[in-house]
Amino acid sequence: MKDIALLVGNGVNTISKGITWEKLLNNIIDFCKCNDLSKDKNKPFPLFYEEIFLNAIAHKSIKNEDVLKNYIAEQVLSIPPNEIHELIREVRPVHIMTTNYEFLLEGRKPKQNDGLVQEVKFSVFRKFNIDGLVYWHIHGDCNNPATINLGYEHYSGQLQKMRNYVTSGTDYKSKNVLTVSLARRLKNIDDKFVIQSWIDLFFIKDIHIIGLTLGFAETDLWWLLTYRARIVQYDQSFEVKNRIFFYIPSEYYSVDDFRIKLLKATGVEVVPINIKHGVEYYKHIINIIL
């Protein structure tokens, strides 16, 4: 078993011949009867989600947000597995983080949330222990549709919980959780350091990011990367030794030059892969990690 963490995005799901993100978006628009809305690519998706939801509520197309998120969970659960999901499990990393809502990486639907806090909306502690691996669903999961993180309001609430956890301490009332801030705990790190949240991993484990575009709508992850970088380069109040790798097809490297420069500014090591996005691309990355 490798003592590393993976952060896996929706890219690994696009290998499957199932519902694409574009198709899912169209289905959401149809479901909410908001076909007159413009799908301008310049709209940040969390705000576009709010536009769809608020229009649907205004026109009484749906009763509440639970109806919409239950529908989205059903749609996402229809995505079939592919060989990359299984290969990722075979890497045997101790921790697998994902922004995806379904359980294709696990290989089966978990029976219970094993997080130290049973969060009903946000996902600071949300995890599932399966076959010796720990899966962290950082943007919610289909077992609990209310936790699915899509809209601007949800992203903002998630970021608030994350920042509290890191800088001032979690406000969850639980006997199972150390409420002292992560920043304070990291100043006295030793072999007894307790991993409570996926956020901890960004400071203590080498992380390999695959299948994730890291668009600027991912405000929670960009905040975490910039906070970590400030600790390393500016504050230096504690030592951060882990490394973060971001894999990207070479064909997108120059196109995404602005994003690449921002990632590098936060200390992320960008690894271009000279293979087109697809099965062989992910197999090559897995071989690198192994």
C-alpha cells in the first residue's frame, strides 16, 4: 500500500460510455424546464446552477432543491464503471479523494459514512472505508443528495467550514473530533498526528491530482492551495514537506498557460503527459505513480 493520496476528478468518468457532463447539464435544464437559459461558457458553473435553480423555483418547475439534487444523484449513478476506476484501486493508495459524487472509484456503494462527523450538507469529514482504503468525497455523495456541491451558495458554505477547520478550529460539536485548528496542530506535528479530514492530506501527504481540470469555479480547492502556498512561501509558521502533482495532457499545457502558471505559483508541480486524454493517458499516469 502506498502512503500517498490521489485527488480524482470527473475526467476518469468520461472514459465510460455514459452520461457526459454536457448531457447532464442539458438534462438538468430540461428537468427544471429552463430551456430558455443561455449556456454561455463564460458563466461559472456554480452561478449557472443558481440561475437554473432560482428560475425553476420562480416558475414552480420544482418544489425545492432536494427534488433537483435527488434527480442529479439518479443521473450520476447511471454512469457505468470503466477499467481506470479499477486500476486506481490497484495502486492501493491509502487515501483517495474525489470531487465525484458516485462510487465508481470504490467499486461498490458504501453502506455508511465513516466520517468523524455525520455532516448533512458539507463535506469536511465525509469518508468511506472500503477494503483498507479511505475514500474522501470532498464535494458530497449520491447516498446523501443534499451534500452534492454544485451551487455558489453551497461552495461558499463549504469554504466557510474549510477555513474554520484550518484557521480557527471546527465548529462541529462532536466528542470524536479535535476542535483545535489544523494550523495549530501542524505546528506540533509528530507520529501521533491524527488525520481527521481530507484537508489534512494537503499538508502532510504527497498528492497526485488526476482527471481534474481545477477550473476557477473550484473556489474551495484554490483557496486551500493558496493558503498552503502562503504558509510555505510567506508565513512559514510551520514546515510543509509534502508535494502536490497535477497531471495534464501536453496538448492542453500551452492552451491552459494561465492556469498552469497559477498552479506553479502555489507550489503545485505540473506534469505534462504527451498522450491524448483517454485510457492510455490514465494508464501512463498510474505507471508513473507506481
